[in-house]
Amino acid sequence: MIDEATLRRAAATGEALRSLDGDDLVVSGGLLRELFRRDPQDVDPRGLTLEGARVEGGLDLRGMQVPFPLRFVDCAFDRPLDLDGAELHALVLDGCDIPGVVANGLRVRRDLDLSRSRIRGALWTSASTSCSAAVWLCESEIGGRLLCVDTVIDGAVRAVQADRMRVGGTIRLLHGFEARGGIRLLGADVAGSLDLTGARLTRPDRGLALDLGDATIGGSVFVIADQTGRRPLIRGRLDLGNARIAGQLLIRDADFEPAGPAAGSGYDSRRHVAAVVSAPGLVVNGDVSIEGECRFGGGVDLSMGTYSTIRIHEGTVLAAPGERALDLTNAELRSSLVLAEGVAVEGALRLAGAHVRGDLVLKGTRWSGPEAGTLVAAQGSTVDGNVDLRGVETHGGRIIFRSATIGTALDAHRARLRNPGGEALSLRQAVVRGSVLLAGGFAADGSVLLNRAVIEGRLDCAGGTFGDLGAVSATARGGMDLHWAAPPESVDLTGAVTTVLADDPATWPRRSAIAGFVYDRFDGSWDWRTRRDWLRGMEPFDAGPYEQAARVFRQHGRPVEAERLLMEQRRRARQARPPGARPPARVLRDLRDVLYGVTVGYGYRPGRTLWLLGALLALVGALVATPAAQATLRATDPRGNVYAVDGRLVTVDETGQAADATATRARAAPRPGPCGDGQVRCFDPVFYTIDTVVPLISLGQRAVWYPETRTTAGRVTSALLNVASVLGWLLSTVVVLSFARLARPA
């Protein structure tokens, strides 16, 4: 047992007090307390150093002020250290065996060094009524560093509780550091960095392994492997909720094993049960970087936080199948979110309401194990830069950018999206300032939806493969390139608007809906037959697409092709009427439609009627030129005298000069000339034919000469001429209406 004089001499000289002959060095805790109460002028500035000593009776420094350093090296304590409210210059417990430390309210001017020590215990204090801990440092102040190199702290549930602790330097939990129980640094203020190089934090119930909620870190947080390759391990949950990190958050070659259910009582009641990193509201002024071969056995919750850049490097595995693997809901990134090629994610990436001021890069990543059928959920998000989905592979879930705003382009070259029977990619109501590139090997086994999306650039589907493609009421101001590699199962462009339509009409599926689809021109085939076959191949029939295609042809100086498409539209409309028994009225309408199409091409070919009129004129002319027909024609003068075309007077009535001069006496009776000596208009076969067939003008022939009906020949001639008049009236009317229709503005 060391006496007081020996202790005083060691303190005065500043030399280490150690055993010289191998005997046990035993020191009374009470004796140490009495020494520390004496005048500090008697103590060397180097302080008191004990090596290999056994401290009996406990070391109680509650409320004491010790203005010189204390160093205990390889010492053993039989009772917990009681440092509540003490004010120390520096305290080193190096390689010691300690049954617990109670140091709430401790003030240490320099470093608190617990390196290589083994601390165990389940101590209760008034700082918490719900849990015990091996080390208590609540409301403590450490002016220098908190060092725990190769330290082992073993607590029943919680290893360290240091709520609202203030550290002027760095907290270093390094190398062989191991905490068997949770570490709670709730509201801690660390001016330097938090270094967890090679540390292992395990909690038996897989609850909170490290709680940094509301903490402030003036430097960076490092969770990295040490130089020997010892990987950091956190078995339980790391909580950084509402913490602030002035530097970076670096995680490299670390293992995060699944956490258990979150407790529903006390201060710990709020986070998602599957998250191994729970950091809602976290603020990191530097980068968040996950490097090397990191393995996360649960989700990473970074929602509602603020970050510079988040980078997840190749070799990282995020495994939270059916849950949120990475949650950035309502987060703000001042730069980019980058997941490197080769990163495998089981679970969902949530970006709902997030704002990424740089790029969103998911190039070459692999996704599976969706949450509620979704692998990437970016509803309402804003990405000021590019969205890079090149080479992305998904299995069994969808990628959603509904109502999102993308500052430049969305590039999905070579992406492979597999979600049979569901949505593979959704851009509904999204606004894309650049182009949407679903080309160059893009393949979607499922639906691709762009309904009501606004794309300032191009919608490029060249070389892509689609299940169902829907872009209802979408707008692509830079045009649409629809040269897909194979026909999709269906295409719905109802109400879509674009400028240039570049496509191969032969590769459109029959299940295509383009009613109300508006485009300004074609980039490719202008052959009207090809476009006719394109429109004809769509089921069910819709008249609108024919009119749109015809409008484009007409606006680009191709009126003939436009008319042919509109004629095809009328034919298809007639053929598309529902099958079944046809009522008489419908039969008549169909016959009229057929006649209208054959005669004048539904009004677009009035020249056909002119040919028919010419034919009818020839037939009537041939008829009235025959002697038999002419023999039946008669004319009557105002006195009732009847004449034949050869001038023979059939009925002769001696005439005299009438008082009104409407009739004159025949100069040569009984056989006047062919025109009755001027009593009637002379018969002219040509003008008679025109007057009969073209009722729009009157030449005075048909009104004067008429067939007599007492004979069979006369009745036949009368009937034929009447039929010719009716047909002529119909054909002439059609010609006039057709030309009037063509004269209207398009």
C-alpha cells in the first residue's frame, strides 16, 4: 500500500509512480482525494502519473478542482470512478480496468483519454431514469479531445450516455474501439471531427447503436476502415436526426447490420424501423461520400436534410428489400446525387419533393426489391441538371418522376426496365427543359407513361423497345422521333402536341390511338400511300388523324395527297360502321355515299362529274339527232298551231293578224318553213341537248320543243329526256357544290 509521503513525493517531482520489484502497487482512493485537495503549488506541472497500480476504495472526485494532469496507466479500479461536477486539467485512463465512470457535469480543460481501457458496468444516475450506462458524461465539457483508441466499453444496454456534451477538439473512437451497447451523444457539440475509424458499435437488442440526434459537429464524421483493414461495424441504428456537420460525412468499407424495431417510448419513437442510418433533417455542409465495399443491411434515411453532394461509389450494397433503401424525401442537395456504376440497391430510392441543384446520376446501377411496386420515387422533385438513367437495370418495380421538373435532359440510353404488367417508367405531368432520350437500346418491359408531360426538347425513342407507350396530352416542342426498334404493344398519343413527327409508319402497332395528335410536319416518308396505310392500320377507326395528316400535306404544298387522304377517310368511315342488319335509311345513306365517292370523290374530284356530264350530253345528243326522236318533237305557236322539226304543220288554223300582234298569218299555207315562218324557235339538236342536260342555263329549246305522247316512240323519248334532265340537274349541282367546297379556306 502506497503511503501519503510516497504519493506527495511523486506528485512533487512529476515522475511516474510504478512498481519496481514486481509487487502490487496499491493506492487508496481516499488518499488520492486528500492529495488532490492540498495546495496545487506542491505538485509538479506534469501532474501525477500512476502506472500498474490498483486503486482501492474508489476514486471520488465529485466537485473537486484538480489543476494538474492526472494519468492512470494500466491501473485497475475496484469501484466506479465518480467524477460528477469535477474540474480537471487533464485526465488519462490508459489501459485501465474500470467498473464504470460517472462524470456528469465534468469539466476537463485539456484531453479526456480513455484509450486501451476496458470499462464495464450498468450504472444509474439522475441524468436518466429509463436506462443505465457504463460511462456517463452528460453536460460535460472537454476542452481538448475525447480519445478512445482501442477502448472497450461494455454496458448492459447503453455503453455511453453523453447528452449535451461539449468537446473542444475531436472525438476519436478508433481502431480496436468497441462499444457493447449504445452510445448516446444527443445534442452534443463537437468543435472538431468525430472519427470512428475501425470502430465497432453493437447493441444487443439492435436498437440505437449511436445516437447523434441534434448534435453539432464542427469538423467531419469518418466511419472508415483503419490501416490494418479492420472494418467499422454498426450493429443497430445510427441516428443523425437534425444533426449538423460542418465538414463531410465519409463512410468507407463499413458494415451496417440490420436494426431491430424502434422503441416506442422515451425519446426514441420516431424513425422508420428498417433504417440502419436514420438522419432526417441532417445538415452536411460538405459531401456525403459512401466509398469502398460498404454494406447496408437496411435503409439510409436522409430525408428533409441539406447536403452538398451525395456520392455512393462502386462496391456499395444497399439492402432493404421491400423498404426504402435511400430516402431523400424533401431533401435539398446543393450539387449532385451520384450513384456510381455497379451499385446494387435492394429497395427504393425516394426523392419525393427533393431539390437537386446539380445532376441526378444513376448510370449503370441495378435495382430490385421495390417498396409498394416502386424502385425510384421522385414525385414532385426538382433536378436542375440532367437525370442520367443510362444503363440502369430494374427488376419488378417502376421509376416515377410524376410532376417532377428536370432542368435539362433525361437520358435513358441502354436502360433495361423490367416490370411486366405494370409501369416501368412514369413521367406523367413532368416538365423537362431539355429532351427525353428513350433511345439507343432502351428497353421497357412494362408501360412508359408521359401523360400531360411537357418536354421542351425532343422525345427520342429511336432504337428503343417498349411495352405500352402512353403520352396522352403530352407536349414535345422539339419533335418526336418514334423509330423504335420493334412495334410496341400499344401507343396512345391522344391529344399530344409536337412539331416534327419522325417515324416509320410500318412499325406502328394496330393498337394505336392518335385522336387529337397534332404535329406540324413529317421527318421521313411523305408518300401519301404510306401514310394512308399507316392510318388504315389503326384500330378502331378515328376520323381525326386523317384530317390532321391531310392538314400537314396541304400546309406543305401537297393538296392532292391531302385530298386523297380525306377521300380515304370517308371510305373508312363508311366501312367502319357497326355490322348487323341495316335499316332502309342506312342503306340509302350508304348508296348515296358510294355514289358520292364514285362520282366526285367525296367532293374532292369534281372533274369526274364533268366527264359524266359530257357522257350524258353525248348520249342525249345522239338521241335527239336520230330521225325517230326528232319525229316525235312538236312545237306550238301562240295560236295553237303545232309544228314538227321538219316544218310540217300538223294542225293548220287559218290565221289572221291578231290585234296584239302575237300571231301573224302564214305566208305560205298549208306548208310553212321549218320554223313555221318565224312563229316558233327553230330546232337545234346541239342547243336542245345542252338545254336538256344542263338546267342551270336556258337556251329556249327544251321549253319550245317537246315530245308528243300519243305514240309509243313519243312516250319513250319524253321519258328519256326527263331522266336526262334529272341526272343533269343532279350532276350539275354536285359540280357546283364541289367547287364551292374547294373554294373555302382550309
